[in-house]
Amino acid sequence: MDYILSLLGPMAEGAKTTLSLFFVTFVLAVPLGLVLALARISHWRVLSQLVNAYIWLMRGTPLMLQMLFIYFALPFVPVIGVRLPDFPAAVVAFTLNYAAYFAEIFRAGIQSVDRGQYEGSKVLGMTYLQTLRRIVLPQMVQRVLPPMSNETITLVKDTSLIYVLALNDILRTARGIVQRDFTTTPFIVAAAFYLVMTLVLTWLFQYMEKRYAKYDQ
């Protein structure tokens, strides 16, 4: 027990990096995903096709590959040639990747709203933006909460990929202690940290689903 307690300090330090990446990615990827979703269903064909190609690229290639490209290859790309530090590179890769997934979730939620509601709001003299803000988006939020919950929990677990950039997250911290002490106990403690984080998110999304479900009654 004393050994496990001694691991909590280093693991908590690693958790700071994990949680920082999670929160920054979530805060950036959700609004970007909504913008991409609206562009995806736009009547501007060129814009819609460009966004569709972007989503296909982000979802069709591994997140780790995208992260390595941004960190190692981006500095050699003509015109851009920018080398990002470890953490910002991870943030950019995660945000661009998860925005694509959120975009498809939001698109499905928006398109699930009955078209008759658009026509009804038009009769009432509401603009397209007013219709989105007052009618479509509130219904979309309720419908996308379950898939968003799954994607958000996946985001927590995917943060472990940043070990390839030598960032001291929970997994890298645990692996370092395992190599030092020749015991797998740190991996179990790391698993407990991830389970607690995903449990909190599960409770949060379940609460939100119940709250929004009241509006259907």
C-alpha cells in the first residue's frame, strides 16, 4: 500500500499533462467541429466538398501519424516551415483530428431535425441563423450527447499517444517507473487514473442527457 501511495504524486503530475491536453483539445475541437459541420451542409458546393475532403483525411489516417507529421515533418513543408514545441504540436494534431469527428456528429444531429421546422420558422419571419440558434441547435445538442460522450471518452484515452513526443503524461510516467522498479503496479495505478477520469465524464454526460430529456416531456 505504501508503494502505491508513493506512486500517486508522480502520477498526479502526469495527469496534469493528460488533463491539460484533454481540456484544451475539447474547448478548441467542439466549436471548430460545429463550424465544419455547418460548412459541410452548406449550399456552397466547393466549400462543402473541401470540408468533406478534410474530414475524410482526418478520419482516414491515424492520429499518431498526424501528430508525428505536425511535429517532425511540418518544419520541412515549403512556405509553412514551422517547428512547434511538443505540447502545442499535440494540441494542433488532436484538435484538427477530433474536430473532424465532432463535425460528423454535429452534422448528423443537425440533419436529423425535421425540415418542416425550417419552413415553419421561415413563415414566422426568422432568418436562417435565428433558426439555427433558437430551433435547430438546441435539438441537435440533445441528440448528439450520446455519441459525443463516446468520442470524449475516447479523447481521454487517446491522450496516451503523446508519449511518442516525450511528454510526461500518465502513461509515460507509469512506464518510466515500471522500467525503474521492475514492477507492473504503476500500470495498474495508471489504469485507475484513466478509469476515474472516464467515470467522471460518463456521469457528466448522463446528467446532461437527463436534463435535456426533460424538455421532451
